[in-house]
Amino acid sequence: MPSEAPARCAACAARNRALCAGLADRELAALHAIGRRRVLSAGQVLTWAGDPAIVCGNLVSGLLKVARQEADGRTQIVGLLFPGDFAGDPFDTRATDTIAALTEADLCIYPREALARTLEQHPAAERLLLRRTLATLTAARRALPMLAHARAEARVAAFLLDMAYRAEVSGDRPFVLPLSRGAMAEALGLAIETVSRHITGFRDDGLIALSGLRGIRLLDRVALARRSG
Amino acid sequence: MPSEAPARCAACAARNRALCAGLADRELAALHAIGRRRVLSAGQVLTWAGDPAIVCGNLVSGLLKVARQEADGRTQIVGLLFPGDFAGDPFDTRATDTIAALTEADLCIYPREALARTLEQHPAAERLLLRRTLATLTAARRALPMLAHARAEARVAAFLLDMAYRAEVSGDRPFVLPLSRGAMAEALGLAIETVSRHITGFRDDGLIALSGLRGIRLLDRVALARRSG
DNA sequence: CGTCGCCTTGAGTGCACTCAATTATTGTGG
DNA sequence: CCACAATAATTGAGTGCACTCAAGGCGACG
């Protein structure tokens, strides 16, 4: 039965968050027909900015960065992709961003052109992508005031709170930051040293506890929230 | 004939740039049936952030700003809307941004809910909105590195070049900046004084000529481009 | 002619940057 | 398992840029 939800999709960890969520079996089968799984190890690149755009994909697990190279050689992260998020632009023949894995990442990837054709034949899928893109736009715009005005302390505090939220960690339970200090600096538009200074500052003030390079516990979310605004 | 392109649309200045462009007469008639014209004078607000989202619209002439209020009371412009651009989010019941006119502006506005229903019935229109939204996302992300890293001089230079491009002005022909210094500061994430200082700096260096508060000529685009990045 | 809004110019300060050195952690081979 | 190397993070010192605060100029408009 071609209209049944494919077994791979039914078992997918991102099944209920990705573009696939809410699609009828018919649309899901159409997507499944052109998709395949791919694992990226940390640091590997999915698309290079400027190169012809070959693939798009749904992130199943792990963390991707969407980044741009600046004239002075620095890198600015313009988006972080979490499980369920969509990577790439089905209608752009040339990639505008470099998309790379910050951790080991599991993706369901689609050839860009085939995906574009499939979307044209399945308005329900296209509608989902539209809503998702509108949400992504809102997220990008939320980051604008942060990068434009907020002081370094506020950026770091807000980022830590956001990471805890995304890791679905409540209270002061420990969790692992999926980004290095360098990646955080790229995302927050700061120098590595500045990120480091404020993180150790928070630790010295008793707002957080650190263990190893990536382990962290938020001891005082209220104080962190106060410093984030 | 209900499937004819309505006369108002045929005469519209934004007919070939707005969401309407490329729509078949049938879709155009559906949009026309729920749309009406509205003129905003400079400073008037179309939507307030946080209020229920009532309307969306296509900008026909003039300039709108899409702005967010920060915790410290400052305003950050997260998008500028030029003729043909789409304002609002048809699927969001609450406005996330304050949208206001920077100049007198002419819009074709649609009740949000009716527009959402119309889009669901007309996949071609929805597809156009998707492509437009993807382009807007790219534009927002292009602004991110600017606000995160670029020095004030680079931001102002890039902005002036962009304004000339949007005004479709070539060479050193004079044109009118549609924004006040204050609005430019809100868009560039700078203080008014900083914008003013760099503009007069460019004038003193012979890169631009000013006439009145809004009039400007770009005398040396190459030098401006050099200073923009 | 005076007022109001917008813009310009000046002085001084603070924050985040760069450069530089040290420490901590992770990974690898003996 | 330990020593070592390589990478990542921290810490320190000094500087520059854009900010705030403040005053003055310029035009538009009544």
C-alpha cells in the first residue's frame, strides 16, 4: 500500500516535530520516496555557502548551525537547528548559508529539486513549510535586537536559559551544552574571551555550576533571567 | 466575469511586485474580494505588537517599518517594507511586531482570517507567499552579521548604498532618504548621534553630498562600498 | 518672531575587543 | 595506565569605539 506511512517514518524520532508532522500518509509517502538518512559527525558540512544547492533535510537528532562568513573572515551563526527543524531552501538553486553539524547529527535529506517538485504537488506539505518558515523568520527577528543592543552579559544569560529550555531541563538539573565556547561566540556575536569571562562570572556569582567544558547546571534561573534583560 | 483581473488590481502600482504578481485571474479575484485600500500617514501604526492580529497587507507605495520593543524601552527595526512587500503573518493570531509607516504609505489590506482561508483554497497564492517569506528570512539573516559585528561606519555606508539601490538611483543622482536619522539608528542598532557623526564624516570626506535633512547624493560609491565592509 | 522638532557637535566614560600567556581538558600512542 | 600532545578555555593588560550626557544650530511652522 503506497499510501501507508512508511515504517522508517513511523519510527522516526522527529516524526511529530518535523515537516512530516501532520502530513497525511499520502504526502508522507511522497516525501519518503525521495528521502534518505544521513549521519553527520561534528564539524561536517551539509551545504557550503555559494555552492549549488543540492539537498535539503529534516534534522532528526543533533545540532546544526546555519552560518555566514563575513568579509573580515569571521563567522556569524544566523540560526541553530534542533531536532525537527528544516534545513535549506527548496527553491534556491544556490546555498546562501553554510550549514554544518555542531554535534553528531542525524538527518533525513531530500534532493532539492525533487523536493521542490513534491511540494508543488502537495499543497499540505507546502503549507507546513510556510508556517515553519514564518516561525523561523520570527526567531531570526527575535535575535536581531539581541545582537544589535544587548550587552554581552545579557546575551550569554539569555543563551544559557534558552539552551536549558531546548534541552528540556527544569530546575537545576545538569545538562550538556551542545556548543563549544567558540560556537557560542559565533552565535552571540561576541569574542570567545568575552563569552568565557561572563560564564565564569556567573559561576563565581553562584548562578550556575560547571562540570567539565560542556556540563552545566542553572542554580538561579531568576537571577539569570534578570541579567538577560 | 468573476475570473477577470479586477480593474483596481490591473491599475495597481505594485501589481507586478506584490504577492499578486504571477497569480492567475482566479486567485487574484479571490484576493481582491477580501481586500481594500488604506492609506497610512507617516507615523501611523498598522499593527501593535502584542495586540490581536487583525490585518495583513501588501504595500503599494511608501515605506513601513517592522519593529520590536526591547526591555530597556529602545526600539529595534527588524525589517523595512518597500512597495510590493507583504506585511503581517496570516497564521499568527497575535501580532509579534509593531508595523508602522515611516512615510505616507498606500496599502492593500486583507482581514487576516479571511486571507488565511483564501490561501488555503489557493495553493498558488500560498506558494508565492512561501517564496516571499523565504526571501524575507534570507534578508533578515543578512542583517544579523551587520548588527552583530560591523562597525558603525560600515553599517551606515552599507545602509546608504542599499537605500540608493532601493530608490533605483544610479551614479551620483540625488535622492531622498525615506528615513529620519532616528529611524536609521533604529534600523542599524546605533545611537542617533553615531549615525549623524558618520554621515557628516562621509560628507566631509567627499563621499556624499547632503541637501536638507533628507536629500543625499552618493559621490563615491566605490569608497562607500570599501567602508561598508 | 518665537517655538518645536530634528540634527549636529563636543566631552567623557565604559564595555568588549585584541593581543598575549597560562591553565584545563581531551585525545593518542607507548 | 601514564606521558605527552593537541585542542579548548581561562585569565590578564591595554586600547578603541560607540555610548551617554549636554549644549548648540538649523528649519519648519504657526
